[in-house]
Amino acid sequence: MVSVPVSAGSRYRYRDGRIVAAMTTVTTRAPAARRTSPGLLLTVILAGQFMAVLDATIVNVAAPTMRADLGATGSGLQLVISGYTVAYAMLLITGARLGGLFGYRRLFLTGLVVFTAGSLMCGLATSAGVLIAFRLMQGAGAALMVPQVLSLIQVTYDGAARGRALGVYATVISAGAVVGQVLGGLLVTADLFGTAWRPVFLVNVPIGLALLAVGARALPAVHVRRERGLDVPGLVTLSLAVCLLVVPLVLGHEEDWPLWGWIAMGLSVLAFCAFLLVERRAAHPLVPGRLLHAPGVAVAASSIFLVMAAYGGWLFAMALHLQGGLGDSALRAGCLFVPAAAAFGLTSLNWKRLPAGLHRPVIVASAVVTAAGELALAAALAGGGHGEPLLEISFVAVGAGMAGTFSPLMAVALARVAPADAADASGLLAMMLQLGQVVGVAVFGTLFLSLAPSAHAATVTSLWLAAVSLAAGGCALPLLRTRRVNR
């Protein structure tokens, strides 16, 4: 295992199969490096990322079986589905900061242990309450693990290699969301050994154990020596703000948008203002001001939020429409998303082949392609049927457009971040990504469900999705004028 003690302001990269320190501000002597594989490192961390994304969607198709088996109420079932996402979103920035404090490798493996243990306990749960508790544990484990993925990519790869790694990263996110729906349908339908819904959680256990065994040897132990401490007041106020926003958004429709939900969302604004005040006075702020003032970072983060809101809302609303509105099985509905995932993956892997001068303009152009695909989808579904082959064409356009927006946004944002802020930046971007999906599912899911008695529910939802996709492109327009910071 390679062990390179570096400061928080350091990066390391591969050279001739070895990890070497680069751009180090404070270093100590490191032992001789042993050869390790950049490909193996990327495989391990992206496999962990894949499992985290998978578990955000795999439960949806198993929900009816869970409800019958555990006797869960409607709100209890909603908490089973949303508890993971809420814990995940709340703790992402915390996980990123802990990675910067204690080392990305250590936090990745710790998060993997928590996630795998939570998956095992979910699979063995005997009541809805127990299942909800361990879904929260799963989400917490994912929040510790996932921010380290972007941090390890940021500090390990440079230039074109980083662009390719980020392309694979974006592909994994897309594939995990789609595979979750397909795999969930397969596992529930198979009813292995009479276990019904339990394999949707238990499938993570052998994979998690294998990743722990390989990751313990494959991941480089970068010892990060930081002079900044943990910003506990910032963590508390930001977590409170996120919780007050996410919980009512996720549960509001189930509870018919009660007064407490609106009060909570109002309080989330106050909590966020309190967070900003705390950060201005903090000796070691959770989100350094220089990070948000780096050219284009705030713009990219906002655009990522909108892109992922549209993507999460599209996946959720279309899955509901295909199964509830058009009568498709869970498996067939999941399979219809495969062309979109393929388009997302191919675009993520190949956008870097464009001339460098087009890397930022392609963000805006891709947002327009996404909106065009969603408008085509609205037209395809207007007749009340599948509207094939326009349905498949629109799915491909949405998948390619989302990737052409999201993947370059990630690269542009990270290119503007100094190495010392890699952990904070990765946590911020990962949180915006996750919160975007949470808000997208809540808002567009509510819109679709409120219109569901109408045959035009999917059409109207698709039109609003197109508007948000165009807004994401408009939000990214300032990036056409910003320049990459000196590294």
C-alpha cells in the first residue's frame, strides 16, 4: 500500500504506476511507494459510488411487497424510501470534511463498513420501524463514503485523465439509477428462497465485503495534515437547514402538505441564514468563502442542482407513469430506461473528445438538447399511449443531454478549485447533486401525482421538466466567460 503524508493543500498523482506527491505545501518523508493500479483504485471507489446510487432507486419497485410483508402504513413506507436519501443529503458535506481531516481512504472504508452493515440489517428487518432506522444508517454510511470518491479523483488524476475519470463517474451515477429499477424488479420477481423484497438490500453485503478486502490494499493512504479544525456549529446549522427542507419536501405529499411542513420549510431558510452568519465568524469554516468565490464554482453548483432536479424528477415521474399509467411491469419499465442510460454513459465518456474551446459551450447546448427531448416526450405521451418510437428517441435525447450538461459541469467546477479545497468542493458538489434529486423527486413527483387522474399528467410534467432543464442551461451561461484558475 502506498502511503504519502501530505498537507491539506497537496495533491498526488500517478507516474509510471506509482503515486508521487505534487504541489505539496508541507510534506514529510514518505516510505518507498509500492506499485498500485490507477484502474483498480477507480474501480473500487466507483463500485462504492454505484452501490450508493443503486440503493436510492432499487427500493421503489419493492415497496408494495414491503408494505404487505411488514404491515407498514403509507407514511411508514414513505420513510423507508426517503429515509436513505434524507440521511444521505444531510451528511454529505460532513462526510467530505471528515475525509479532509482524517484521510479519504479511511473515511471511504469506514463509510463502506457502515453502509454494508446497514444493508445487512435492512435485509433482516422484522418491522417497518426497524427498517426505517437502518435505512438511515445506510444513508449515513453512503454520506461518509461518497464524498471521498470525488476527492480521490481530484487528488489522484490530472488533466485528460481526470476528465476521463469524471466521465466514468457520471456514467456510474446514471447506470446506478437505472440499474436500481431493473435489478429491483428482477430480485422481487425472482423471490429467491421466499425472501421477497429482502435481496434488494442483501445484495449489497457480498459486494461490500469484497470491496473492503480489495480497497484495504488498493486505496492509497494519503495522510492529510490539516491545521483547520472541524466546524461543529457550521455542521449543526447546515444539517438542521437541510433536514428542515428535505423532510417536508419528501413527506409533504404523503401527509397532504400539512401546516408543520410549511413551517419547517420556512424555518429552513432561517437555519440557512444562521449557517451563513456562523460561517462568517468561524475560525475554520465548513465551506470556505474562497471556495464559493472561485470563478464559476457557485454557478456550476447551482446548475448541477437544477440538472439533477430535472433528472431525478424525470426518472421518478416516468417510472410512475409507465407502471401506473400505461400498465407496464416494473421490469419492463426499468428496461425502457436502458437506452437513456446508454446515451448518458456514451456522452459522459466522450465529451472530452470535443475541442477544448467547446467544453463550456457544450454545457448550455446539452441543456437545450435535454429540453428538446422532454418536449418530444410530452408529445409522445399526449395521445395516452407509449408513443413509440418517439418515446425511445426522447429518452435517448434526455440521457445524452443530461450527461452533456452534468459531466462538463463537474469538470469545470473542480478545475476552478485549489487542491487545498478538494474535500470541501467535493462535498459541496455531491450535496448539490443529491439535494437536486431529492427536490426533483419531491416537486415533480408531487406535480405528477396531483395530476395523475388526468391522462395528461405525464405531458404536463414533461413540459415543466423542459423548463427546468432550460433554466439549468441559462444558469450555466456565466461559465462561458469565466476562466480556469491557475493550479
